[in-house]
Amino acid sequence: MKYLCQVWFDGAMLSAMSQQEKEKLDRDSLAYDRDLAESGHMIVAQALQSPLSAVTVRVRGGEMSVTDGPFIETKEALGGFILIDAKDLNDAIRVAAGIPLARLGAIEVRPIHEFG
């Protein structure tokens, strides 16, 4: 079964880290991605740019609007995602708990809906 692990964290916490702490977090994250690939759990993982680079698109009554920035103001923002293959929700939770950024924020685990 496929699960999306959304990585949510407060960018201010990341900004407050020293360069060495950031580099260690990067190394730990890349190493965990390699471990997931070797175990067969990894489908794809990507980090996202800052929410400041986002745009929000809405279509209402046939009219499109585009707003700079994220949809809502929040301390935590979506920083990346890992799409995994896991045998069940408990396996997906175990994988999510190992994501290094779980120590700074939260990992939302959500099953992928299969159509048809």
C-alpha cells in the first residue's frame, strides 16, 4: 500500500540552527532516504522551497485568482514529502518516525487513494 508522508516543520526552527546542525540534518535526511530505498519503502522524496516561493490558485465561478504565498498563515509549513510503499499503516508510521525532520516538526502519514 502507498502512503504519503508529509513533512511539516516551523521554518524559524530551521533558521535558528547553526550551519553545522543544518548540514548534519541534511546528511541524516539523505542517509535515511538511502535506507528507505534499500529497504524497498522509497518511491520518491522531495524537499520543497520556502512557502514564500509558493502561489495559491483558486477557481471560483469560472474565474481564476492567484495569490502569492501559502493558503493560510501558520507556523508549520509543508517542507517536503516522501511517497513510500508500506505493508500497512503501522509500517508507514514506523517509517515516518525515522524521518529526521520528525524531531523538529510533524510527519503526516496519509494513505494514497487508489481509483478504480
